[in-house]
Amino acid sequence: MLDDRYGNAMTVSAAAARDAYVAGCDRMLASQSGGEALLRAAVAADEGFLMAHVALARSLQMGGQPAAGRAQLDAARHLVAGATARERSQFALYETMLGGDGVGALAAIRAHMREWPRDAMALAPAAGVFGLIGFSGLAGRERAQLELLAPLEGAFGDDWWFLGALAFAEIEQGELARGRAHVEASLRGNPGNANAAHVSAHGYYEEGSGADGVRFLRGWLEGYAAEAPLHSHLSWHLAMWSMQRGDLAEAWAIYQARLRPGVCQGPPINRVTDAASFLFRAGLAGAAVEGAQWREVSQATTALFPQPGVAFIDLHAGLAHAMAGDGEGLAQVVAGAKGPAAALVAAGSRGFAAFARGDWEEVVREMAPVVAEHERFGGSRAQRDLLEYAVACALMRLGRGDEARGVLEARGRWIGGGVPVV
């Protein structure tokens, strides 16, 4: 047996397989490109290496290939009997998750971490705003995220991956000083950790420090591959700050080069949500967004996610279909939304449809209650502020400017990522 980077024993005897696994997991945990190829090399070096099969399944899922991930687990099931208790537990929780039981998988992760508190690959699916807690649809899920991670700080110590994940949970809960300290420590531990660079961008957003955020991201992106998982989304952050300072030309240049459907190289979820939210914010900022641009995003959304199922994606799908005039797509989202946040998806989508036709009273009626519970969609505060912008814009169109300002100041300050609301 050989250990992983966290000291967990693994049923593998070939050092080459172990080394490829560790390198592949690190690249995946850092959202760097090349992780899948390394994990395939680990499997090739030792086809009986269960943890390499599980990590490869995770990589495929994260790349938008859940069926391939399930097939990878199926191919390795015969190895479970000869594995350690930790390995069997990790296999089982991934099988539960890839089988579509998020609630069961989260319960399995909590139990697993009580036994093996330094198993990063077991914790990872529940450690981010796009994870099992992030997409649970439950009220209080941001606090639950921090409550999962904070008690594990002693076990992980100065590990760069864990500190980046912890920092994100802290920043989303308004613990900006602690989050900033942890994300800077993460970047010192691994300057190439794209997840930490992303968390740092969110810190700048919440601090209202857009100029500092732009300087940081522009410099950091110089060494980050364009095909890497977070390149397009980090570019989205730059586009948001371009809008904030009124440079719509730069924002559109970023959109055309890195975010637009057919060009974006990010994971499917970012291809949909970043493009739709960009176009909506661009319209609020005074840009002339053409119907053809909305139709392009709407069609891409249907192709990538033909059936509703994840509230955060569905909300953006409803936005894209509403603004594109795709009544059929919109109706499918409203009727087909699933899970605890389904009613919020339906109301938000109807609100965007009202926005598209200029029915400002209806926008406020549908979306004001949604704003009060928007953490349940998942994703980050920086992504969900488009709901607050939509309501504020409708209130301003109704001549209720004081109420609009109240919506935007509900966090105790003007939203840091801002776009001028027209």
C-alpha cells in the first residue's frame, strides 16, 4: 500500500500509479487542466487501483459527463471487495452521488469525514457553492457550508486546497477578514490554485474593491490555460468589473472572446450561467442586447441542459428563454423545476418573463419574494445579485427609487460587483 498526499493508505503498489493519482487529484482540486489525463495514466499503470477509478469518475462528472462517470464506477465495482474501509466508503459515497441521490451522498460524506477527516477527495463534492450543500436548495445552506468545513481546519492544517474551500465559505458568510487570510495562505501554498484565485475575486467583490480585483485577476490569468476549467468564469468576473466602471466595450470584448456560446471552453454550467447573466447585466448597464444574442444563449442552454433539475442552472435557463422569447423553453423550466427550490425557480422565471415584456409591477410581485430567499438557488452572492438588480430596475421604472436603493443596500452597502441599473 502507498499513501495519498493526505496520508491516507491506498490499495496500490505501483509508485507510478500513486504519483499520477496524486498529481491528477491536485490538478482537479486546483481547477487546472490535465487532471483527467493524469488520472487515466494512474488507471493504466494499475487497473486495480480503485481510488484512481473513483477520482476519474469525479473528473468526468465535473467535466459535464456524469454518465461516463457512472460507467467508470461500474467498471471498478469488482475492486471494492479488496479495498480498505476508507476506500469502500469513498466509492459508496460517489456511487450514491452519481446515482442522483444528493441528500444520501451528503449524509455519507458527513459520516465518512468523521472517520477519515483528512480525505479531501471525499469532502470535495460538498465543499463549494456548486456542491452538494450549495445545490441543496435549502435555507441556511451558506451557514451549513461553513459549519461543515470549519471543524475540519485542525485536521487539514495548512493544506492549500482546504484553505481555499474554507475561505469561500467564510467570504459568503461575510467573514471577510478570515476569508482573505485563508485564501492568501492557500495561494502561498499553491500559487496555481485557480479555485483560490476565484475565491480571491469573490473577496474583492464583497469588499467592493473592484480595481484591486482587476489587477489581481489580470496578472493571475496570464499563467492560466485558456482551456482550464475556471478561465472563462474568471473572465466573467473581469467583465463584471468592466461594466462597473462603465467600460462596456471591454466587457463585450471579453464576452465575445471567452464567454459566448460556441467559444466558451468552461464547464457546461458556466457556459449557460455566465453567458445569460452577462447579457442581462449588459442590458441593465445600457447596452443594446440583440434578440439574436439571447436566442443563441437560449438554444445553447436547451442543448446542454434539455431537462430541468438544478435550481441554479434552471434559473438562468428561465432567464435566457424569457429574454429570447422562447415560450416553450420557459414553460418547461417553470413546470419541470425540481427539488426544494422549485417554487423559487418558477417564480424567478416568471419574473424574468415579466421583465422581458416590461411588466414592472409583475416583476416586483414575482421576484421580490425570491430575492429574500435567493441563497437557496446555490452559486455565489456575486452571481445571484442579478435578481436584486432585476427588482431594483423594475422599481426604478415604476418611479420607486427609494425602494430600489433599499433593495441594493439590503446587505448594508451598495452591491460591490455592481452594474448601473437603468
